[in-house]
Amino acid sequence: MTGWLLSLAVLLLGGVLATIGDRLGSRIGKARLSLFRLRPRSTAVLITVLTGSLISALTLGLMLAVSEQLRVGLFQLDKIESKLSNARKNLDFSIVQLTRSEKQLNKARKDVAKADQGRAAARQQLQKVQARAIQLRAELTPLQARRKVLEQERDRLGNDVKSRDAELRVLQQRTSLGQQELKQLEGKVLALRSGDVVLSTGQALTTARIAIPQQRLVKKATEDLLREANLRAFEQVLPGQQPNRQLLLIPRSEVAKVEQALSNGATWVVSIRSAGNVLRGETQVLAFADVRPNQKVVSKGEVLASISFDPNERSPQQVQARLNLLLAAARTETLRQGSLAPAIQFDVEAFKAAGRALSEQRGRRPVLVQVVSVRDSDTADPVFVELRGVNLDE
């Protein structure tokens, strides 16, 4: 609507100015005026030209004053075209970027689709793995139970092996002690061949269980013990002679050991033993003191030794030999546990009867014969035993 008004205003203004210019030119021509020393006609033409230029200027000024778009188009068209060109370039670049972005988006969508497919495949694989894991757990449960059973069996076998090893060590110790006793017996045999041995190495001259309640009685008790040992030495080395002198020679350190032990008021077992083989008629007996605390060394019902009799080893000679070996093993065990008894005590008739019963028994069952203590025994007490038989197949 503004453009129509502007066009109407320009037409009216042009008409008015043209009329004014024409009349002004006519009057100047009639008046024969002269400007700038021009002829009247030339002056009329100049006035007409100036009037036309004024019309054009006023028309343009009016249009510029009224229309902002005309002002912008007239004075800023180059800048606008430049901006428009830049905008077109930016638009083209944006279109290119948009195209690339669309391509990347499509690629990303494809990658996501592939990833979704891979995730679905992985989920299926995971489900298969989980199902396999459940199956393996189900298979593992009986295997674990079997493993526990095998571990228990292994532990039991290990305990059996340890028990066998312990028995083997005991047998080795007994064998070692037997070998030592054999060497001692060989030494005694040699001594017997060279002379009349009445005291062997380590043989006890006297053994006593002593408990001194008062410190002042320690010395007297020690002297009485040595006097008794000297008397026993006289009786065996110089039989028939009066014990009127000191035959027993014992180091002072051994006497001090006895006195120190008796000073604490506990019960002790003191033995005065020969330090070597002594022949009949010798004038000196070298001795030492064996001091041990009095304590229980064998309990009632304790198995001291055992041996198995197979059905094919039942001849009287074999039975007698193995029973003697059994008693020797029991004796060795009492010595190992600290007993000072010179020998184990048992019923000889019962021993012979057991030998006869084993020889006469017929059958295929092996028999385990044990030497069992019949009562508690302390260090200096005699050890009483009996034989017991057990059928191993029962």
C-alpha cells in the first residue's frame, strides 16, 4: 500500500513542478531575461533544465525519505550482494556439511544396527555360555563330592602311612637297642672268656626310691646309698670278705649330682651303677650315679609289644622263638620308657601254656599276640605283664 501512495505522490509532485517550471520558463521567455550573459532563449532553456533537475532531485529525495528499502537498495546494494554471496557460499558449505553429516549419520545408523546385531549375537552366545555354566555346575557338584571323598581317603591313607612310619621307627629303635644289647653281650662274652666277670657295664649295684623332706637329711641319705652300694660291691667282687674298706670309687661330681637332685624335695630314683666290667677279686669298682625323677612309666592295660602269628608258622620252635622275641621287644619298650626294673615279670606257666596253645591251634586265621601291662608301674617298680591273643579276621 505504501508503494502505491509513493507512486501517486511522485506523479503529483512531478506534475506540479513541471507546471511551475513551464510557467516559469514562459514568463522568463516573455520577459526576455538574461542570466550569466546568455541570450533570453538560452536562459529559458537553462531554467527549464534546472527545473527538470529539481523535479528529479525532489522526486528522488522524496522516495529516499519515504522508502527505507530504496535507501538500502541504492546505497548498500553492493554490501548486500556481497553478504548474499557469502551467505550463498556458507549455505553451499552447510549443505555439503549437512550431506556429509547425513552420510555419517547413515553410517552411524548402520554401525549401530551392526552393533545391535552383534549385541544380539553376543547375548545369544552369553545365554549359551550361561546354560553351559549351569550344566558344568551341575556336573561339578558330584565331582566335588567325589573329590571330598578322595581327599578323605587320601587323609586316611596318609594317616595310615604315618602310623606305619611310626611303627617302623619304633621297630628300628627296638632293633638299635637290640643291637646295642647284643654288643654288650658280646663284650660280656669276651670278658667271661678272659676272666670271671661278676659286674657288667651299667649293672646296678643298688637302686632306691628317695624323697627327702628336709634339706639337712640330703647328705646322710646320699652317704647311706653309697654305703649300700659299697656293700653290694663287696658281696659280688670279694665274696666272704668283711666290707671294712671303700671298694666303690665314684667321682665327686656324681655325688654332687645326687645331692642336688634330692635337695628339691621331690621323689627320685637313684641307681649306683658299675662303669665297666669287673672281675671277681678286683680291689676297685668304678661307678656312676643314675638319677631320674620317679614317675609312671607303664600304665595298666598298655600294649608294650605285639607280634602276628600266621597259620603256617605254628611249629613249637617257631612259636617259642617268636614269643621270646616278643618278650625282648616288650623289655626294650619298658627300658625306652624309663623303667629301671632289671626284667619284666610274667607268669611262666601261662607263658608256656600260650606257646602250646599257639602250636596246637589249627586254622587259617592269623593271631595277634600282645604283651600287656597288668598294672601301673613307676620308674623303679617291676613291670608285670601277660600275653593276650586276638584273631585278626574277627
